[in-house]
Amino acid sequence: MVLSWDSPGTADGQFGPNGPEGITVDSEGRVYVADTMNNRVQVFDSNGTFLIKWGTTGTGPGEFRRAEDVTVDSNGYNSVSDGSNNRIQKFGYLPTPTNHSTWGHLKSLYR
């Protein structure tokens, strides 16, 4: 094992009950973790040092109800699956909402 995060709680670097559900690494080696039950995304450097977090409980832009997965595209944008809000939210690295969509809207775009 190279790194392990396993501390339960709500502080920086801690995760909600049942742990995180999604994880990805960007081209710079930063680790993005969907902290599902804390309704946020946390970012760590390649050594495991906490860098930044965003998100809170809610239904508005930048708010989540079960942040279930996170991806980073080749341009550095983050997409977060917001499970109980039935949407995907897209952010820049320093999390500024770029847009959000409902699942129904996304399905209509790709039919």
C-alpha cells in the first residue's frame, strides 16, 4: 500500500460514514475524493496532504446530496455525480461552477 486515508469525521482529510465512494487522479498527481456522506469533494497532493475541499449539503450550485463520484477531464475540469440531486455538476480546479445539468437533460443531449 502506498497511501491510506481512513479517519472518520468532518474535518479536512476525514470522511463521512461508510467512507468515500469515488476517487480520481489528475495529470498533476492530485487525488480527488468524492466524500459522499459529507457532501463534498476533497483534494490531496500526491503525498496525501490535504489541499482543498468544496461542497456542502443542499440543492444549489456547488451543493450536493451524495457526491458519489468525481472525474477530471484533460482540461482540468471536475465533474461530480450528485446522486440524490439527480445531476452532474462541472467545476474548474479551484471550484467555480461552470454549469450543472439534470440526468434527464444529459440523456436528451446524447440520444
